[in-house]
Amino acid sequence: MPNAYSYDLTDPQVMADPYAFYRAIHGDDAKVVEVPGVGGWIGRMADVKVAAKQTETFSNSYFDEGGPIPTGVSGKPLEDDVKAIFCQGPEVANALWTTDPPVHTMHRKLVNKAFTSSWVRSMEPRIEEIAHQLIDKFAATGQVEFMHQYAVNLPMFVISEALGMKIEEAETFKRWSDDILRGNLDVLDHEQRKVVARSFVEANLRFESILNHRRNKPESDLISSLASAKVEGVCLANKEALPIINTTMLAGNETTTNLIGNAMKILLDNPDFIDRLREDKKLIPGFLDEVMRFECPVQCLYRVVVEDTQLGDFELKQGSRVMLGWGSAGRDPDYFDDPDTFILDRPNAHRHIGFGWGPHVCVGLGLARAEARIAITAIIDRLTSMGTSAGYRPTYAPTFATRGFLALQFTFSAA
């Protein structure tokens, strides 16, 4: 087996199947692997947990005072024409995702007040309504392109409504989310940087408009909550609120879409799982935990090394970048028996760290779990005899940072 240092994560074959790389990480007993073009990769569960909690050494505050501008993970300086695009948008400051305690702690408290368990429960009837409305649109056809007709639309509609956007803006909202996420997680070339910059500016101009309106006329959405939120008695400035809104958009969109899509593919590959879940719906949360472990929607996030530090035999220099491998941690044989096998009722599946770990654990994990549970429940209640054509291989999104499908087609009978 090749060693972990020999893998190119920008290779389409590795993107489609990163698990040989993960097996090599665990087989090499390496705390950190140097990945060409990416930086260090921390991939074992225990090491990822340590790094995720040690924000004083592995910082999420990886932008300068110019704020959280999504430029890709290569660390290359911005080109002048890309800088010019970013300058067309409103000012943004480091907040929430791109800060560390104690600033992060203050912002997180504000957002936690909005994403309460009671708020998630209040959203569940609307999530269920959207799920069934989406199924109604294809139920009579006997076939579906699951990603674009269901897995993308469900979380996109939910989070865009929660943020107070108009439903007809949802597709534009999704484009912004996809582009900005790529700008935070992927290696980008010059043209891709320009695309990301344009979406970032468009999104922030729109959110700024809503935010200003909500300051004068609040409603019951999340942006209204941020507009009235105060830190030490002072309202959040727009430059602080905008990156928090961006984080909410990303957290409530891509991760959930991939979770729903990955869950559906596993069900299509294992029809007996569908029967078991129909017979006992209480198995669905555990099934989704196993999906998060086995096919983690967000495979990695990066940190910046604050000071020279040593992990095992690997020396990390101040200012260098390291990836925290949520996906490789889920395949760690020291934590999970037979990690490359999907076990529906795996007793310790909940030990995955697919939603992150430490102070930066995903703020929207409660909403994501509710959406995925409702989405899968609605599908197995409404559709039967689900299957793909012989030899069909769905296409994975061309990125090493997330794990999800561009398309997933199957046929079915309506229940």
C-alpha cells in the first residue's frame, strides 16, 4: 500500500475515493502527513480532537484585519483583479468561524440563542411540509434526480427562509453558499478565485440590505435576531454580523445536502436497511450518525499554526496550515471496529466528529440532524422499490474538502 505522503488530493480519483489515503494515514502511524499543495493533514481521531480544542496553537483566526475573505487554502497572495472584486463589497470583520476564544465565545453565545433546541423543534413542521412538497413534484414520475430535486432544495429552502430571504432567491442563495464554501476549503486557481469573490460580494450586499431593514423593522427570522443582538451591551456592527450570517448560510446548507445525499446512496446500496428503518423509525438517528462517520459531509477544515510546535516526529512551523481530517477520523480503527464497513446499528457511531469538535463544533448541528431525519423519513414513507440501473455510478463533487454527489438518479414506485 502506498504511504500517506504519496497521495495527491487534487487527483480526481483520490477525490472520488479518499479512503485509501485515510487507511495509509492510520497505517503509517503518522500524527501529521505533509500533503503537496495542501499542507499538513492531521487524520487520527485522538490527534484531531486535540488540535481542534487547542485554539491557542491551532487557530481558526486565519485572516488578517481585512476580515474573512474566502481565497482558497493554497495561501497564495490575492491577484489585483480579485482584490478589486472583493473591495466592491461591504466591510467584514473576523467573527464566529474565523475567531478564537474569547471573541469567538461571545459571538457563539449570540448565535446559540437563535439555534436553540426549542427553535429547531418549532421548525420541524415546516421542514416536513417542505419535504413532502418536494416529493409531490416527482412522486408521479417514478424517477428522480435526488440531489437537485430533493437533497439540495430541502436545506436550501429551510435556511433561506430562516434567514428571511424570499423563496425565489433560494437558487441564488445556493450558488453563493457553494462558491463561498469552496473559497474556504479548496485550492483555487485565478479564475475560480474571481467566481468566489463575486459570489461573496453579492451575498454580503444582499445580507447587508436585509440586516439594515431588520434593524428598523424586525421579523421572526435569524437575521432579525442578529440585528438586535448585543455584545457587552453594544449591538453587533454590520461588519461583525455579516460573517456570522455567512457562516449560518454555509452551516445550514452544504453539510445537510451532503448528509441527505450520502444517506440516500447508502440506502440504495442496501435495500434491507430501508426495510429496517421503515419497521423501526427509532433507528434513523443512529443510522444518520453512521452516515456521518462513514461518509462525512465535510471531510476536513483547516487551521493556522500560531507557534512552532511538534506533533510526533513532525515539526509544524508558525504560520503554516494544517487540515483537521474529520473524515479520516471517522475511519480510525482505534475508535471504530471494521471502520470501512457501514453498520446500521453500530453502537458507538455517535462518537464521530463529523460536525466538528471543540469550541468550533457546528452551530447548526441540531437543525441539520432534524432536516436529515425528516428528509429520510419522508422518502421511505412515500417511496418504495427504490433502485438504480445496473452499473450506474453517481458522480462525486470534485473536491477533497467535502463529500457529496453532483447527481444521484434512481427509480421508484409511489407508496
